[in-house]
Amino acid sequence: MLNGLNTGSDDLSEPRRANTPLSFADDVVLITDRSLSPADVRNAHKLHEFRRHPDPEADASISVLLETLGFETTVANLVAVSGLEGRGFRAVFRVVYDGQARDRPRSRCPV
């Protein structure tokens, strides 16, 4: 199944659904710019770009770090500990979106 947010309008999806073989997908969902927040759109662009240039060595290094850590940490800390700089950031991003780590929203500090 192709995942996405349903905008509630299936009018445009029906012709695509009819022409999509079930061996490819069992459903088609139309996603527009109104379906996602600006942050989600930026993250999707980053993820697309980062996946276009795989770095299995960096991904493996970050995965090992995550397995050995017994506590929550930040992306910045993982990148710093890995010593991979930009490669590390891209690897953390891919690992989070591959489900190996959970992204947790920042809690607001009481003022």
C-alpha cells in the first residue's frame, strides 16, 4: 500500500487506482501541499536527497551507536559521538525514518 494522508477527495485517485496493478500497490492516495506541514515537506525533501546518496558505512555506524546507547540522546550528540559530521547527520536522518530510532518532539521548557 502506498502511504499518505487522504485529502478526502478521491475523484483524481479513481483513474489512477484503476490503472495501477495490484502487484505494484493496493491503493493510491493523493497528497497535496495542503496535506503536510512545511516541516514535513522539508523533511521529505531531505530524506529523498539523503536516500539518493546511500552511505551504508555511516548508517551502520549510527545503528551500532544507537544499539549501544542505553539512553535518549539528540541528533547533534549522535553526530558528534560518531565523528562523521555531515555523513553522520544524513545517516541519523535515514535511520530515524527507517524506524531504527524514534523522533521525539522537544518538550517546552517552562519559563
